[in-house]
Amino acid sequence: MAKPIPRPTPTEQPFYDACSEGKLVLQHCQHCGHVLFYPRTHCDACQSDQLAWEDASGAGTIASYTVVRRGVSTDFEAPYVIALIDLAEGPRMMSQIIDADPDALAVGLSVKVDFAAWSEDITLPVFRLHPALDGGGAGP
Amino acid sequence: MSVSGLGGEFALIGMAESAVGIVPDKSPRELCVQVTLDAIKDAGLTLAEVDGLITCNAFAEPIMYHAEAVAEYIGWQPRHCVTVNTGGGTTFMALNMAAAAIQAGMADTIVVAMADSLRSFMSREQAMVVQSSSGHPHYEQPYGPTVPAYYALIARAHMDQFGTTEAQFAEAAVSCRAWASQHPKAQKRDPISVEDVMNSRAIADPLKVLDCSLVSDGGAAVVITQKDRAKDGPHKPVTLLGYGEGHAYEHISQAKDLTTSAAAQSGRAAYAEAGLTPDDIDLLQLYDCFTPALLIQIEDLGFCGKGEGGAWLASGISRPGGGKPMNTHGGMLSYCHPGNPGAMFGLTEAMTQMRGNAGERQLPNMRTALCHAQGGIMSSHATIILGAED
């Protein structure tokens, strides 16, 4: 059982292409202004299909998190941190918080996007704590 | 006043459970066949007098046309035969579909049967991977979340928002185990304390292994028919007074609210149809896949205020001797949890209590019961309210 690797649809491909270039991009609805995640063909606020990709700031806050002590398969070495991140632009995404002391984690803390290769072709967004945004010393 | 038009018109007249826990001698299909036939017999009927079958698929033995395969196995050609799958919520959504099918004239009497064998017919890793495959294949699963991790995200959010503690989650497991210790069939019967839960192996913080439901084999079935046809059976019928469902999302990362679930909608609809309130409910059979799920259902179904679920559990009200008995078979935390059929055992326990056949754990005056099931990661919810016949 290998790590699950996304196989992007044509709709999703711009998201993964941007990740490979170290950029986080999000779809913006041209009809109602809603910012979407995950990528879709139709806006999940107004169902318009007029969606445009824009660069995201990469900043977010922790909506919730867990330290996984027993990995889902042998391809995931526990412990690792799964989190729900509220992006500054509005949408929420699941990700990993990497290189963090589990005791330093808390709901509401600021994080910043980074990128990690998941396979030869696929790079995924991951996040790091960003204490500078919380007024807590120098961030990365 | 009826919302869906089904409330009060249908009755459960038969029920059956297989052996539960570790049951290596029968495949999921064989368990499903067994409980189908046993439930029909319990209703005092023959196969020829039943004309509908609704099943759900089994993870450990997937079959493309599951209900047809079960019927074929016993040489049965029911008029109505369909497989449904809404995850853990399948049980009561299937029951409502059965009532609707009867009302529509598609069948007169339907068996709802399901079984799975996550324990004996899958490896530990297979069971874990197949269950976590409910995660989004592109935007969740690649990060390696487990099912306990999804519920840990909900637990952490509840702790942050309402000050709920890990010890309060543990109270849910302690309560279910206290009931299971009175049930001879329960998979886990040794009483546990809050400390035992707190000191059990960490799985996905803040959840420990005793916050997580069991991995089991087992099956159960019930027979439903129109109330006016339900008089002549060997057991007192149990009436379906109210039903409601609520669907909020599929993936937890798309939840608008991590701490209030669509159980609020399903509960509201079921209470409205039954004309009852939470105060009127004698017996709670909730979906305890993980302790925080149970705690949030208690709140969303109106048994306490939002954010008060921890204190409600810690008060002991749900334990033997308490005023709101809950999961009196031991729930999925202690009785058994064979996957999608899990909530069926809350239903069969409610029927057993209402029939007065619960032995050592029999409660007096069981007039009403609320049974709840959910699928996904607190994604879709179904609530039924049952009433005992005079």
C-alpha cells in the first residue's frame, strides 16, 4: 500500500502545476467573489462556472489539528500532524504541519504554506508554524 | 402532524442478531443470510410472506448486487430488492426507504438486513485503509489521516471552543462499558474507568484507543410492515414514530462547522414527526464510533445545551441507574462495531428493551427510544424515534 498520490483531473491540474512551482493558487468565482477550495468546475456558493485562478498568500491559521500516533499505513511514519488550515483568503484545507513540536501546536496559531514532493510528479502544500504572524518572534 | 408522512404508520415486527465480536466461522454474506431468515422467523412469518429485502454492502466481501445475492443464496425472489449505502447512516436511511417503499406499494413487508466482518475477514491494515478511504482522494488521503484522526480534529475543535476535556470524552467510553458489562454478548465486558481510558494507547491526539469503537464481525436484521398488518405477530410491535435525516458535507475538511453536526437537523425532523421532545425520550441509542461523536450527538439531539455534552456525560446520567440510559447494549465502543451495520445493534437493543426481553439490563417503562446513526465523518445523519405498543 503506497502513499495515496493525487491523479489530477484537467480541472485540478493548474493547482498541482502551481504547487510544483512553489505557489499556492485558489479559484475565485467571477460571479459572486467566493474563493474555493478544493478545485471545482462550479462555485460551491453560487454554482457559477466562471472561475479564475489567482495566487494565494499562503498564510493561514490552525482551525484544528491532531498528532497521529498510529499511521494509516506503513508508508506514513508516525507521529505526524494532520491539520485543518483556514487560509487567509477564506477556504479551509486539510494538510500536514511539518517540523513542529506537537506541544507548540494550538488552535488559532498562524501557519505559512510550504511545499513537499509527494511523488516524481506531484507536489503538495504543507504548512509550518509561523510565530512572527502571532507576534511571537522571528518566523521563517 | 407528520413531516414525511411515514410517522406512526409503520411498525417493526421482527428482529435478529448474529453472534457478534469475533465470528470467524461465517462470511459477511452468510451472516446476512442468517439474520434475514432469523428476523423473518422472529416476526412469525415465512419467507413467502415477506416481499422486500434491503441490504447494504460489506467491506470484507463486496458484492456488486448485494441484496440480490443474499436473496439468491436462499432461493428467494422478493418483489422489492435493493442495496443502499450511506455509510454508518445506512441503517436508518434504509429503514425509512423501506417504509417509503411500502407506502408506495412496492412491497408489503420488508427485511432490512446487514452484516460485515471487519475483524475476521480483513487484516488490521486492510480494515484501516478501507475505512480511511472515505477521505478525499486528492485533498485528504495523501496526507495520511486515519479515521480516528478525522474525529480527533472534531474533538480538538470542541475542546478549544467549549473547554471540553479529554476526561469528559472518556466518560462516554466508561458509560458504554458499564452497560456492556451487563450484556452477555458484548465484545468487551470488563468495566473501565476514566483513568483507564486516559492511560490507554494514544491513537490520534486527543483520542486514545479506548475512545475508539471496536473492530468487529456481526450482522442484524429487522422486519418492517404497515402498522395495521403488525397485530398478529408473536411479539409486541414497535412503532416508527418519527424519522429525520441531515446531510452537511462528505469530507470533514469541507465542514462549515466542526462542532455542530447535521444531527441537529435529523433530530429536529424526527422530534417534529413524532410530536415529542428530548425530555420525552426514555432510551438513547446513539452512534458512538468515537467518544467525541457521541458527545456532539447528545448536544445536537437536544439532550443538553451546546457545549454541555462533557458535563452531561460526567454527571453519570447515561450510566446504569441514571435518568437517561444510553447505549444499553454497550454501543459500538463495547458491544460491537462491524462497520456500516453498527447502528443496527442500537436498534435491536431498543426493540429488545421495549419488548421487555433485556434480561439483567432490562429497564422499566421503556415507552420511547431515539436511535441515531451517522455516516462519514459526522457527515450524514439519520434519527428514528420508536414507540412501544400498549
